[in-house]
Amino acid sequence: MGIAESTPDELPSDAEEQLRSGEQQLELSGRRLRRLPSAVCALSRLQKLYVSGTGLRELPEEIEELRELRILALDFNKLERLPDGLCRLPSLTRLYLGGNRLLALPADFAQLQSLRCLWIEGNFLRRFPRPLLRLVALQSLQMGDNRLRALPAELPRMTGLRGLWLYGNRFEEFPPALLRMGRLHILDLDRNRLGGFPDLHPLRALRVFSYDHNPVTGPPRVADTVFLVGEGAVERMAERDEPTPRPPPRRPARAFEDEEEEDLLIGGGDSRPLGPPRGSLRALEAAPGLGT
């Protein structure tokens, strides 16, 4: 039996039942949708909307009516552009756009000042979207499997950033701007074209650095508190005077006062319907103390 396809403007038959739970959450993932039903945009109190893996090709401008929306999952669809209306969601904290066909982000994307977690991996980005530089509260930025070759010198403006995933891009040199990202906890540069690294001691907050599948002959110089993943990492960590640091757990070692904050810092937790394997480094946003 195939997946049922809803008509363009109506809510799916089980939507009312979902909303009746009082959580103001709507799950449309896995359905066949070319566009978001217009009736969804009338749910002004909706807080969580999941539309992953539906074949979605466009979003209506009316999505801006979802003023209370906090979580929006649009990953694994066929979106080539985002409407300006999406940039006018004042409560949005988590946005999942991975696995689409995006070449750029709208200039108004910088209006998403509440955004803390953005996953935009697996798109066609050739340049770092400059509107992101104005998102100073953003903590988790997933940009793996794009086509980036360089990072802007202004990257350190993103003072809130704690986790940055750049695996599977086209970097041939270590981006100099990264050396001024002294608050980063996790940096992933797997599967690029890097032939060497500078001394990474300036990254004083770094907890995890992954550089696997690059044409390098050994690990970079880092503090002894950094967990390394890549060629020669095990040997380097074995030489340390201090015990080899353990890889970060899937969930934080310390309790968060706000459970939503905890989920945010680990990339969405159970709120994220689709994504990379949970055992991969992409999921390791849970380094102890990541939010401090």
C-alpha cells in the first residue's frame, strides 16, 4: 500500500487527533506532499511542525502566520528556495533543512534571532550564507555535505556557536577564521581535502575535533583535553600525560535546568524525526557542559 497523498489545502484526517493532545504538535513526516497544506498555516498556536521526507517542493508565504512555532523540520524534501515568510517566525529555535536542494538562504534569514539550532547539511551551498553571521545566538550549526571551500573572516561574530559541522565539503586549507572561534566545543572537518593543520591551542574551549578522511599524515596540535577522531588520533592521545579523554556521551553528563535547552544542545533529541545515525559524530552535540 502506498503513502496516502493529502489534497493541497486540507489537513490530514488525523491532524485534529494530534492537536487534541494539547501539545500543539503536528507530525506530517513521511506523507506525500508537494506543498504544505494551507490549513496548516491557520494553526496559529502550533509550536512543533514536522514535515520531513514528504517530497515537499515549496512553502507558502503564509507560514509566517505560525508565530508561536518553535521547532520546524523540513529535512529530506525537494526545496530549492525558502520563502521570506519563513524568516518571520519570531519564536523559532530549531530549524532542520538538511537533504534539500538549497543554493542559498534568503537575506531576511537573519531575522530569525531566536534560532539556536540549524541543520542545513546535504544541500548545494557553495558559499557560507552571510545572513547566518547575524545570528549571534545560534549554538549548533550543521553544514556537512555541502560545497563550501572557504569561510568568511567575520565568522567569529557568531559568538554563541558551540558546535560546527563542516564534514564533506571542499576545504583544501584550514579556514583561518576558525582559529578565532575560541568558544567552539565541537568542530567536525571530516571528508575534506585538508593537507595539514595549524596549532589549534587557540581553540581553548574545544572538546571534540574530527578530521578523519583528509589527506593528512597525523593529528593537529591540540590541548590534552580534546578528544580527537582521525589519522593518528589514538596514538597521539595515548602519549598524553593525562588519561585519554572519553568521547562525549550521547546525552549530557550534567543536568540542564531546562529540558528544552538540553534537547537543543544535542541537536533536537527525540524531537528530530530524521537525521544521521545516532552513533555518528554528527550527533555528538552532547559534550558535557556544551551550553556553558
